[in-house]
Amino acid sequence: MRSWVWFHRASAILWALTLPAALKWWPQSVAFVIVASVYANVKSDWGAAEAADDREVVERLERIETMLTGLIIQRDKGAP
């Protein structure tokens, strides 16, 4: 999962670095505008999907709940 974070950060930096070229050639290049727009839409939707994927969090919470239940059971067995 950590590699995706770095991938997205690197991608954002690369797109930021294209800004000077975009400002220079934007008025003459409809294709550039189309590619940048499609990329931005795909990237934002993909990012939203990644953010909405809560499987890791749910699994971690379930493990914590299982551990706490086990501790409570052990505590209750040892209580007089």
C-alpha cells in the first residue's frame, strides 16, 4: 500500500513539472488539453476509489476487537 502513496506523489510531482510546458503550448495544443483532462479525471476517480477502500482498516479493527475479547475473557477467568 505504501508504494501506491509514493506512486501518486511522484505522479503529482511529474504533472506539476509539466506546468511550464503546458502554459507555453496549451493555446496551440488541443490534444494536450484532452490528454491532461482525461488523465485528471481518471486519476481523481482512481484516488477516490482507493480512499473509499476501507478493507485494511476494517480488518485491523476486527483483529483489535478479537484481541480485546481474548483479553477480557482471560481477565474474567482469572477474577475471583
